[in-house]
Amino acid sequence: MAIRKLLRMGDDRLYNQSTIIKDIHSNKTQALIDDLIDTMRHYGGAGIAAPQIGELQRVFIIESNNLSRYPNAEPIPLTVLINPIYEILSEQQEEDWEGCLSVPGYQGLVSRYTHLRYQGYGRDGQMIEREVSGFHAKAIQHENDHLNGILFPMRVEDIRNFGCDDSIWKRLYPKQSYPEDRKQKVRKIWDFD
Ligand SMILES: [Zn+2]
């Protein structure tokens, strides 16, 4: 178990296609999952995919309790998803502001499908299948994109809707000050070697 170094946008490894995991029960796969959990929780993310710590394998995790970034999001229990796939259940899309541990200090407006069914394997090798909507559905699409080498800024249609987290915050909530936990989070990730 270890908190791993996060790859940040610009690193070539984030733009690659990840490969299918063949042995879920191997020590290597199980250790990778432990590292993903530790790293996501340490940096306060709602999800993290293996390529973000430099492992080009098809696994991501999601978890959300009460994040200031997504105050209206329903909680998502810690979910490990290996070799995930999803199917869109409605053509309806919705725009929302997204951030990413690999794009620290920025946020952008992205359109995502609102309703989908996904499946994948848990860390015990059991199949997980869920029908979800809202924040949960968006998180799945964001994390799955990482497995295909796509970062959320690549999906922002108007570059004016991509910017520094505090500047966008002021635009969205002109009467509120920029929250301390968000400042701390950005500082934590910008840990240059
Ligand atoms: Zn991300």
C-alpha cells in the first residue's frame, strides 16, 4: 500500500490506451488497487484510474462522500471496476463542471450522458452491474475516458469554459470565497520533484 505520484496533464502516459487485466487475483493487481485507493483518498479525489499513477491497465475506482467540489452529488460507495464497459441508456446529455487529479487547479465544462448501465469486475473477481444516473454516471464516463487516453479538457467544447479552479469558482459563486479545502488540495498535488 502506498500513496503514488500522480501523473499530470502533459505526461505522455495519460494519452495511451490501457490494456485488459487478465489476472484479477494476482498480487500485482491487488497491490495496484490498494495504491489507487490510498492515492485517491490522500489527494481527495472522487475517482482515479490506473494510468494516472502510470499503470496502463484497465481499472479505476470511484468513491464520493461529501466533496465541496460536488456538493449535490449523491454518495458513491467505494467501487473498484476492472475491465469496465458501459452502455448508454438515454441520448440525453448534461453539462457540468469537472476536475481531475491529473489536471490539478483547473476545472472545465463537459457534456456527459446522464443515464447508463455499466459492468466490470470487482477486486474479488465478481461481476458488478449497475444502472446509474447523475454524478455517478458522469464519474464512470470520466474515469473510463482515462483508460482510453482521454482527459476531460479534451472534451471541453469552448476553451473559455476551462480555467483555473479559483477563477471559475468566482464566476460561478461570486458571493462565496474560494474554499480552503480546495486550496489545500491543489497545493498538495502540485508537489514538484
Ligand atoms: Zn480524472
